[in-house]
Amino acid sequence: MSKRALLEVIALGPQDAVAAQAGGADRLELVTDMAADGLTPPRATFAAIRAAVDLPLRVMLRATDGFAAGDPAALCEEAAALRAEGAEEFVLGFLTPDGRPDLEAVAALAEVIDGCRWTFHRAIDRAADREALRKELAGTAGAAGLDTYLTAGDARGVEAG
């Protein structure tokens, strides 16, 4: 018996979500600002999408373009507010300036999302050492719930990967 690949589709709003569900999506990744590789959507957008479809939703936790965490405390507040709205799955991933995983930011958010399943975002494509990043993450308490890595296969993007 072969296992079918999971089809995860980006949704920016309820119309995207409904179309993705109709097209056979298994899960949605909720973001805003695709020009910045996806940022945290407004809570009202999350609520509208959740009301429009019955698919699992992974909500992006990312406030700025690039792969630095920015203000982890503000991200933690937003994660807590999204959890209060019913978010149960997330997407996040941050690097230090030297290309290592920002374990402090990841651990802070993992504590707030409290064991929810989550995806490490495309920051892995910019890591100094992808294998070392996976090992470092696996060895931390913040890794609870980590079940997916999102990669383009190359730092230059999907076409190059």
C-alpha cells in the first residue's frame, strides 16, 4: 500500500481556501504578503478561512521579510492570540545571522503553541548547514510538534531547487 503525498496549498483569504478545498487540497497554509515569502495573516483572516473550509490550517508565524525572528515577544503574543482563536497548527522558522537555527526564538514560540504540530519554514533553504539545522532542532525542547520542513530545495527558490 503506497502513501499518497499531502497536498498543502497557500491561502491568502477565504476565496483561496474554498478553491483549494474544491481542488483537492489536504491542508492549507495561511499567510499574507507572498512577496515576503508569507507573513502572519490577520486573526480576522484566520477566522474567516476557518469558517469557510473544514481543512487543517497551518498559520504562518512570521512578522518580517527575511529569516530573522524580528521581535520574538510580539510573535509570541500573536501566536497566543491565534491559539485563543482556535489555531492548532503553525509554520515558523528563523535563522541567526550566521545561518544557524534561532533556537531561542523557536523555543519561545513552541512554548506558546504548546505541542501543536508545526512546519519549519523555508529558512532551511538559507541555513549554513541544512543537516546540522535538522539535528540542532531535533535536540531541543522546542522541537515538540515539528513534523514538516518546507523547502524549495535551493536558496534561490523553487525553480532552482
